[in-house]
Amino acid sequence: MRNEGLIQRYRKFMPVSQDTRIITLNEGSTPLIPAPSLSAAIHPKIEIWLKYEGLNPTGSFKDRGMTMAITKAVEEGYEAVACASTGNTSASAAAFAARAGIRCAVLIPEGKIALGKLSQAMIHGARVVQIRGNFDDALRLVRKVCERYPIALVNSVNPYRIEGQKSGAFEIIDDFDGIAPDFQAMPVGNAGNITAYWKGYKEYKAAGNNPNLPRMLGFQAAGSAPIVLGHPVDKPQTFATAIRIGNPASWKSAEEARDESGGLIGMVTDRQIKDAYKMLAATEGVFCEPASAAGIAGLKKLSENGYFDNFEPEFGDKLRVVSILTGHGLKDPDSAISAAEEPKTVDAEEDAILEAIGIEATATV
Ligand code: F0G
């Protein structure tokens, strides 16, 4: 069947009516890819699957929430939307606003957003404002402006964003023929996504689709780990710029997801994130952006600490773990180039090429 976008696919779980004009880019229905190399490298008892959200139309999971938020903004008569963003939300908001034919303004922290994301917001025609401050400053400001003017706020504090994003959980259960995974691992920034997935798992269970629920495992970057530390971080730092957030808006609901599911929210260093980022690309052929690799980094850390030794699979013979790869690697080419080996430059001659590739000039095939 043709993919008509996630609102259509999961219509009875979405706040729309017969008359709602749906604004969609055919988002959702992203692949769930098995990761045998990573599973073997991380723990013999676990089976890791990658939910590759980078294959959404604007290259990140934000499109799930944005189709819903922009659909409702248009239905409610708004002619403009706005958001604060570390990059992906702005790219998605700009694209869906363009599709709806309404205006969009985005506030981003100056110099701290990946090139691909900035280029998206610009080409879709959003009014892009870089502020001398971080994401938390930008969110505070945009909330104020949207309260005062007829502009819909499309950050994940907008409840429609959560409604759309919960569809990721539905897809995972559908792909596993009606069983939720034992664990779900994911990065945590502003904490909307962990909130949305948990809501999705619970709603789908209540509707009789899955008998079980996963333990939610969220990971923050060590330099931006307010939930782990138990207090806001004034000057959040991390090379995973998407999750460089010191005071998450959905802090409380992230803690609820953690506690109700019997999971945890932990932190991983930039070094651990970078290693996982490279491992995903080099051993599974899956290219995600740095923040997205925090889930895999976290699984590796938990495994080393003996965490998985305490659990037995309820269904099947391995513990099933889904890691949400929230954004595509091409969003942030600078990070990839700086994390990988530089290309060699040689003369346009056979011998030089063979030497550069590492083949003996005398060897025959
Ligand atoms: N991964 C990526 C690639 C993201 O862009 C974000 C958030 C997250 C993970 C964390 O998700 O905030 O729901 O906990 N990006 C937001 C943005 C903040 O503005 O694009 P979260």
C-alpha cells in the first residue's frame, strides 16, 4: 500500500477529524534494521535493532511531530509558526510550513548547529534568527513571543508534536508482529521524544496491540546531562550539538517514562558517542548524526557495567533492544569528516594509486 504519511496510517490514534486538511510529506514508516555486528560486539545476550529515523523526509524524527503540529496549526487558523531549535526541529518546521503555505520563524544558537540543518531551514524559506545564546535561551524567548502574538509554537511543548511522535512506537510494535522490544535506547535532549515513545507504547498496549512494554533507556551527553545530575546545566557542552540542552522542557515526563518503565536515564561522554557513531557507520553501514549514536554508546556502557546480566528475555531467545537513530549522518558532514580518516591525495598514476590503496604493485589477481 502507498505510504500516505503517519497521520493516515495511524489515524484512529491521532487528533484529526474527517474535515482536517492533513499536511504531510509522507513521513514515518522508517526501516527497522537488524544490527548483528553491534549486537555481537556489545553483548551476547542482546539483539540490537536500529530504527533509522534519518530516512524521514527532512532527515530526522522531527517530521513525525511536525506533520501533526503543522496540520493542527493550519486547522486552528494560524498563518505563522515558530520554534527554537538545535537544528532538526527548525529544518522540519520550515519544510512543513512551506508545504502548508504558512510562515515560519526559527531561533537557533549561533554557530552551534550542523550545516545540513541550517541549509534546510534557509532553503525552505524560514526566517532564520541566530541568537547569541544557547537552545534554552532560544526556547525561553520563543515561548514568550508565541504567547503574545498569533504564532503557533511548534516545539515539543506543543502537545500535537508528542501525538505525532508517538507513532514511532506503533511502527516498532507492528514490525515485531505485536510485541514491544525489551528495551528501547535513545538520546535525550529536550526530552520530548522519550515522552512521546512511552506514550505510544502505552496507548498501543491499551488498544490491545502489544501485551508488553519496553524499559526506556535514555542517554544524555555528559556535558549536557541535567536529568542525570538532577539540576539544570547553565552552559551545556557536547559535540553532539542536537542534544546540547541544559534545561529540558519535558524533564518531568522523561522521568515518568524512566520510572514507569523501570528503565534509566544515563550519560555518555563525547568520546563514547564518537566511538558509537563511527562503529555504526563502519560495522553496520548505517550513517547517523552524532547525537543519534548516544543510544548505542549508552548500550555499550550498560553492557560493560553488567546491566544486561540481570535480565532474561520474555519472548524469543535474546533480549530485544531497539535503538532510535534520530537523525541522518548527512545532516552534519563536518562531524563525519573530522571523525574519519582523511583522504590521501596522489598523482594520477597507477603505481601511486595502488600504493595508496595498500596493494603491492607486483601482485596479480
Ligand atoms: N536526536 C536528534 C538528532 C535531535 O535533533 C534531538 C533534538 C534529539 C535527539 C533529542 O530529542 O529533544 O526530543 O529529547 N533536537 C531538538 C531540535 C532539540 O531542536 O532539533 P528530544
